[in-house]
Amino acid sequence: MLRTGLERSIVAVVLAASAAATATAGCFEKLSGPNCVAATWDVASTSGDTVTTTRGLRYIPRDTGSGNGTAWCRAVAVNYTGYLLDGTKFDSSIDIGRPLIFTPGVGTLIDGFEQGVIGMRSCGTRRLIVAPGLGYGANAVKNDSGRVVIPANSTVVFDIRLLQIGGEPIVTCDSTTP
């Protein structure tokens, strides 16, 4: 499925606004955004198609994508679907019809998700296997109705497709699903 013109426009506008805000931030000393911290990690081991990082994140690279790899502190747009290990889906940007836009290193998401996009290229896909220590830890996650959707101490899985990297040329992916 191709990304619609409207979806491309929304992603482009949000990323352009993020880049513009970043570029002009130095002009307004009193206006500051959240601090961005680049966490360092390397590949610790590879077993079959699964890569384990020195910080304990496991991921399975799928489609490598094209262009430059994602770096810390640069806005990205991704589509994702999150699952429990038993295959139960608990969240998806596709279900709500818009990509997730965030900046890795700011700390707005769980560590495993932010670390998991580093090095990905536009239109690339990756499966993240996030242990509780890089995920939701000992806290159960509840939906708006109060029902537990992620039990405490759960390892979670995210299928991710990187749609756009802030400041990079817009690439049209053959599919927007992870």
C-alpha cells in the first residue's frame, strides 16, 4: 500500500516544523525543549537473525530501507504495532491512522523503542523484542477503561516501519505497514 498524499503531507509538515523549531532554538535562549541524550550501544551478539545490543535490546532486521540511518536526537515518523509474546496486539499506529512522531533520546517513549529505531533507514522495517528493563518494567499498563493491556514484567514485541527521518529527503515507501 502506498502512503496517501495527505499522509505524506502530514508527516512532511510535522517533521519540517520540528526541524524548524530545532534550527531556531538557539535564537531563543529562554525557550528550550526537552534535553536529548544519545545513549551509546553496540552489537553485543548475533544469533541467527536476532541482534542483541550491549544494552540488552534484541531486534530482528527485516527490510533495510534506503538513505541515511537514524541518529539520536533527530525526529522520526514510524508506523508500529505492539504485541505481547503470546501474539496479543496491544497498540498500533496503523489502527489510529497516523504515524508516531518522536525524537529518540528525549525519553518520551520506553527505552527499548527509542533505542530500537537507531540506525534504521527510511522505509526500513525491524522487529524489536523489548525486555521489561527497557520496556514497562514492573508497572502494568492499562487502557482508558482500566483494563490491563500489558501485564507487569512483560517482554513486548514491536514491528516498526520507519517512514521518515527529520531533515532527510521524503521517501515514498511501497508499504506503510511494519
